[in-house]
Amino acid sequence: MPSAPLSKVLDELRTASQQAGRPLPRLLAVSKTRPASDVAQLAAAGQLAFGENYVQEAIAKLAELTHLPLEWHLIGHLQTNKAREAARHFAWVQTVDRLKLVDALMKHRSADQPPLNLLIQVNIDDEDSKHGCQPEDIFALAEAISRHPNLKLRGLMAIPAPDPDTRVQAFDAMHRLFLDLQKHFADIDTLSMGMSDDAALAIAHGSTMVRVGRALFGERTVV
Ligand SMILES: *Cc1c(COP(=O)(O)O)cnc(C)c1O
């Protein structure tokens, strides 16, 4: 079943990567606030990777969709007391920003599951209101993650402020941190940045995974 918004987004990603001379990024479809039926529809069109912000909402949704080979990413802030549920149900957690969370995820990822893929979230604009670690904390977190065989560090994630004056700087700073991490750790292949409004810009500045909600599903009524 074709999906017009999915084709359009994939075309835009292809165009942006060609124009920038960059590899095509992975597309993560952000399905927060959307019903399971919307996810199933996009899956029928070939999109299998989905991002959710809230653990409870995600678990309810993925329980309805166990018949589909979906890959679930947690992209919202994770409280330590939800780490057990997150470690069991997700394939990726993109919002690791503290050692306590690494330990909790390690403890709850069972040995009969594949390693849990992790991204370290960086508060690249140093916003007080935001989650994410400081750039200087990345290596300590990466080392902690690399000690656990049931966790697999894949790279970095950021949600830069939507301010056009600082966004390019933030993307470039993230790209430099990503290249530096790649030099020191194996398996680092993912720089998750760019959303519906700035995916093309993020690709031009080194993103390998864009997280797109509204451009695929339409405007959200609840955020
Ligand atoms: C909601 C959300 C997105 C998607 O944003 P859109 O503007 O709908 O594309 C991406 N990343 C995170 C962390 C989000 O919370």
C-alpha cells in the first residue's frame, strides 16, 4: 500500500542528501500521539522504524502491533524508574544522558535479547530546560556503555533549539562530536538529528538519522 506522505518525505531526504553530497539518512517515523492503526498503515508502505516519546504510550501501541517486524526507538526523556520497561520493549534508546540510566538499562536488558542500541543525548545548546548531557560528559558515558555486552553504543542524538541563528552551529558541533566519538569507539554509525522542519539542513550538516513526525502523519493536536 503506497503512502503519499512517506513517498514525499523519502523524496525530500534523497534530494537533500544528493544536493549535500551526503549519504541518505535513515528515516525514523515519530508516532507519538498517533494510534496504532496509523503505524500499521505506514508499515504497510514499508516504513518499519518508529520513534515514541513516552514508555507507557509506546508499550500500549506496540502490544497491538506485535505481528509486524517493527523497530521501536525511545526518543523521549527516560526516567530511571521506567528503565526496566524501556530496556525490555525497545530496540533503541536515543536519550541516554546519565550514568545511572546506563546502569539501569544494563540491569534490565535481558541476556536472551539482542544488545540494546543506545544513543547519547547531548544538550548541545546548553539550555537549562533541556535534557541531555554536556559535551564533556560524552566519553565517560560511552566508556560505561562499552563495558556492558548487552548494550551497544551507536552514536549521538540532539534536539537543537529551533532558533535559525544557532541551529547550524549546533548541527556542526554535533557532527564534530560524532566524528570524534567514532575515532575512539567501535560501532558508532548514527547521528540522530533533524525533524520535519529541518531534516534537509540536518542532512547537510552530517545527520545519519532524521526523526520525522508531522511531515508523515500531519499536525498533532496534542503534543
Ligand atoms: C516529536 C519529536 C520529533 C518529531 O517532530 P516533528 O516536528 O513532528 O517532525 C522528533 N524528535 C523528538 C525528540 C520529538 O519529540
